[in-house]
Amino acid sequence: MTGILLLGLIFKNKPLNDINGESLIQRALEKLSISRTVIVIAHRLSTLKHCDKIYEIHNGSIVGSGSYNEMIN
């Protein structure tokens, strides 16, 4: 089964611009990503803490990649 999940639709009635909203998204991603490949588009690197691989894209090109710890250094 293949699917695309738009978290913005699920949490449309929740404020996502604060720490509580980010925590809510992180918990949902952790649960949804068990035994699945998940592609996440995020503006904040901290949202991607639990991702195995992160790609930084600038002007349509990949300019960096690595784990969360590699990306914050």
C-alpha cells in the first residue's frame, strides 16, 4: 500500500506554529513511520530530529544531506 499523508490536513484545527504543535507533529511522524518510508517537508530542522536521512534543498538542488546531528553541525 502506498499513501501520501498531509499532516496539515490532519491538524487543521491545531496551532502548529509553536513548540506544542511541533511536538504533536513529531509524535505523529514517529507513529506513522514505523515500517514505512516517509517523506517530510519541513521549515525547521528540529522537526526532522527522528529522520534517518535529511536532504537540504536550495533553489531546486540538494545542497546538503546527513543525519540530524550531522546537519546541525
